[in-house]
Amino acid sequence: MGTHFEADRRQSEGNLPFEWLTRLRYRRFSTQMVGEILSKQWADSLVPAASMVFVIILFMILAPGLFTAANLSDMGRQLGEFGLVSIGMMIVMIGGGVDLSVGSIFALGNLTALALTSIYDLPPLLVLPIVVCLCAFVGLINGILIGYFRLRAFLTTLVTLITVRALVDVLLLKFAVQISASFYDNPIWDFVGQGDVLGIPFSMVVLIVIAAITHVVLSRTRLGWHIMAVGGSRRSAFNTGIAVRRTICLTYVVSGALAGLAAFLYAARLGNSGSYPGVGMEIFALTAVIVGGTSLGGGRGSVAKAMMGSIIVLLINLGVVQMGLQSGSGQLFLGLVLLTAIAVDVRFVRNKDKILSRLYMSPTYFRLPAPSDPDDPSSPYAMNDRLRDVDLIGLSQLDGAEDVIFDADDNLYCGDRLGNIIRFDGPDYKTPKVFAHIGGHPLGLAFDREGVLYTCVGGMGLYRVYPDGRVEKATDQTNRTTFSIIDDSRMRLADDLDIAPDGRIFFSEATVRYDMENWPSDALESRGNGRLICYDPRDNSTRTIVRKRVFPNGVCVEPNGKSLLFAESWACRISRYWFDGDKAGQIEPVLENIIGYPDNINRASDGNYWMAIMGVRSPALDLALRMPSVRRRMALEVAPDEWLYPNINTGCVVKFTAEGKILETLWDRSAENHPMITSMREHKGYLYLGGILNNRIGRVRLPDADPDWTGPASYWGQR
């Protein structure tokens, strides 16, 4: 092994052509920001936002008179009415349907409002709920037929469109003359139609309020999530227990109610009882919603998109009129816009993931010094076989004991892949039992002064388990990075932790971009995606203390109570962070150019430290770290199970001093007992070994260790 290792090492040490240019290119000009933008839900709004800006600029050039103060005020009132109808259409489409009857419902609401005010002289505050309820009732009919009787939405609402429009025409013959001949004098009615609030047209104020409420409902409430789920997949929504029929029905009721509200505002503004109000409105609303980016297939859309689409459609209609083009030009233009929007929608949905997959992973240039050869007897990492004959605990009874720990009563604990905390009662450690069930995979473990067990849970954050087995979330959020595109407030991969004398808990989050299943992607990036976080149970506060670390992993608070050691796996180094004292906030190198990928760090009985190495570096990957383009192509063109992963099949345990001097190593040369070691814990003269891919816990005797030393006593003293 030594000859080949040395040859590969010399090859990886050589300079690559234009390596300085590669370093500059990938450190200064990465695609990470573009990938993060495309991964956000609001990225779907970029296309309609750009289209809206384009349309505004276009008509500012072609029809500058469109943007006078009077026209803008009138446009605001029209947008207030049309936007409400578009929001209703958007809600229906997110739920997987379509409502072609909104124009006829709008006409019915307009006629009803004018009849009740002009003929029957009812007050506006009474007319409003009557109109909204009547239009919601028509929507209820649509909802029952489509949601409960499973009729096709397109045909059902088309029939409703024709039927309601015919009803409006019949009622016009009876009431049109009376409405036209009457005069309704009411200050509230006049304010609704022509008034403003702080210079903003009243109908626009109503739209803003309804839009805000709708956004909150869709994005923050169970009802909104149900509508999204039903639109995404009705069968899956049904299988998860969502009332699919009721949810579909409700979307049509809301659409009808919003059309009625818009009709009330329109009636107050114009008082027009003619036959054309609402004609073609279903086409305009449908165009606005699709142009805004709401998916034709359901499950995707937002209020902001609907509003941008409404502005685009309204500007095109008014702009064509302002330019004096022939009748029908606006409809022709809108037809072309709708066709283009549908094409963009279909293509975007089909190709977004492909585009994102090509841009999201953002490898950087990262050069590691060549490590020493473990087969060289003079190497501080000289290989041996001290882990060959270790005792095995829980063989084939465990799955993924990433970390191990002891309580003050000598009981042994570890996590497993099923989301459990497993306990072995001392002193024999023969029978495992479930101490607590958390749900996610428990990783790092630490006991506080009161015997409460804290654990980092991948994808879930920091949790605590009380002595009676009760589980409680400590924190799963921290302060968001200012001006960051990545929403790094929620934790994705909390990893290892330790507790300071004052009770503060310091833990690592290995990456803010990938979860546990995709950790190899972070290895290929080798970018500073990780951080250290501090949680203070005294005031339940959480804050990030160190950022831009390369897969930070093991954390160990030093006995001085002012600093901690932390490992960066892909950077192959150990550093010291001072969280208190004169050096507070400083980071110092302790151990660099480690032969493998460091994981957990824990105290030793002689005042030094144990470190787990989960795998040995390979010259091939070290070389690839200097070639970001190769790693990117590999991620795009090679199946994930064939990527150039970090080697995690040969584990090692290293003892080192606080100054970074290697004292001893423990290897399993054959990689049979412990092929991957992610943690170790010294306890009463033995070293206990954990591994996230292992089905056991190892135990090896330490001849020179203090047989009475325990971790709890080291941290909290004898109890």
C-alpha cells in the first residue's frame, strides 16, 4: 500500500495547468447564488415579474398618455375589481380546477347590487353580504357538481356560464329600465365607487386586504396546504386523509364570493346595468392567472403571481385602447400572450428540475496538502491492528449508532436509524431497549448537569430527552444570515454537540444546503456550507456563532470552559473556537492535514482528546478537489452511486493533545469490526466505538487509562 500511496501522493501534489485561474474562477464566480435562487418558490415569479416590467416599459414608450394621474387612478379601481376575480380563479386553479363562470357570476352580482340599491333602496352595508352570498351560492352549485358529483370542471362551469348569463339577460328585460331611471343617493355607495384611502382607490385597498388574507391562508394555514395538496395530486391528498371533495367545493365557493365582491365594487363605480358587464371576464382572468405563472395542472401558484398577471392583462387592454387600435386588437394580443404563457408554463415545469440540477451544485476549488503515508512507521498515523479483537455490543441489534454516551449510572446510550434512543443497562450492556423515540436519526449526544440527554437530530434540530424518556424539542431554528438568499434559519443537518459549564449547548450544523441523504453532494462541493450554533436553555435563545465552515462535525468543550474544539470533515482539520474570555470569537488551528475525515471529538482521561476518523483520504478525491469542473460534470453525468465519494470504509481513532500533537492511533486494518468510526467515548478504562453505518458498538480496553474516569464526572463532578 505504501508504494502506491506515495506515488499517488506525489501526483496529487503537482501543479495543474492554470490552477491559479481555476482557483480564482470557482472561489470568486460560482453558480451557487443562481442555483439557490432557482430553488426558491418565489423564483417562479421572476418570469411574470420581468414580463410585467416589460409591458409597463413598452406602453410607456408606445402610449405615454396611459400613465397620467387620472388614468392611474382609474386603473387602480379597475385593478381592484379585476384582481379579486383573478384571485378567485387562481384559488380554483391551484386546487386543480377552472372556473369559466366568473364572468356570468360577476354580471349577476352587478345586476343584483344595482337592483337592490336603485329599486329597493337598501343600504350598501346590507346589499354587500346579499350580493356576495348570492354569488357564493352559484359557486357552491359549481363546487357540489364538480367536487361531490365529480363532473368535469370545464364543462360544468361552461354550462353555468351560459345558464347564469341567460338568467341575467332575462332579469335585465324586467329591471333595466327601472334601474336606469332611478337615482341612488348614498354617501357610502359613492365612497365605495369613487372614494380613496390615503390617495389609494377604495377598491384597490379592498384588493390589497383580500390579497394579504389569501396569501396567509394559502401559505400559512392548513386549508391552504390542503388546497395545494389537492391540486398537486388528488389521489395522494385523499390517501393522506384530506377531505378532497369538500376542499374542491370550497374553492368554487370562494371564487364565486370574490366575483360577487368585485361586482359590488363595479356597480358602485359605474352603475351600469347593461348586458356587457362581465362578458369575456373569464378569459381575461384565466389569462391573467396563467400569465402570472399559476400551473394549469394545479398545486402551484401564489397571490403575487395572480396580481402580476392581472396588471399585465389590464395594461394590455387599456394600452391597446389608448393607442387607438382597431376593435379586437386587444383580444388578439391577449390570445397570443395566453398561448405564449401556456407554452412557457409547460416548458418551465418540465425543465426546471433539469436546470436546477445543473446549477444547484456549486463545487469550489479546495486544495489539501498531501497526508503522510499510514504504512510509514514514522508517520504519526502509522497503521496498526489494535481494533482487531474488540468486544462487540448489540451486534445486529443496532443500526446506525452514530454516537455513544454514558450517564452517571454507567448506562450506555446510542441512537439508531429508526429514530430511537437505545439504552444498554450497565454493567453488562447485553440487552438493548428503546429509551425514547424521537422520529429522526439521533446523531451527537450529550448529558447536561441535571441528567437531561441532548441530541442533534438530522433534519429536525436539537432535542432533549428527560430521564423519564419524555422527548422535547429544544430548537430547530437560528438567526438568519443577513442578506442571504439561502433561508438558513431552519436547521437541515444538526450534527454533534457539547455542553459548557454554564449550560449553553454548542453544536455543529454540517451543511445548510443538503440533508442527511445527500451529504455526498456537500463533499463534492467542499464549500463552507456549515456553521456552529449556540443554544442557551436559560432564555431559550439560539444564535449562529461561526459560519462558512467545511462540513463542521465533532464538537468538544475544553475543560477551561471558555473554548471548544471542532472538526471540519472535508477540510481534514481541527480548530479551536473561543466563546468566552479575552479571545472570545477567535478561531485557532489545532490539527491540520489529517490523514482522513475527522468526526466526533471527546475528552480522554489523561487530559487529552480522542478523535474519530470516519474514513481515510484518497489521492483521487484530493486531486478532484482541485478540479471543480470535473466534480460538476461527474454530478451531472454519472449516477450518484458511482460518484467519487470520500472513502468511509476504513476507520481510525486518534488521541491528540490540546496543542495538536498526535499521541496514538487505533486502526482496524482489515476493516471488519469497525469499517467506519464516527464516534468514541472513554469510560472506566475502555473506549466505546460508534459508527453511523455499523450494526454494533465496539469496546476496546485501554491499558494505561484511568479505570475510574467517566465523562459525566469530568464535566459535572461526582454526583
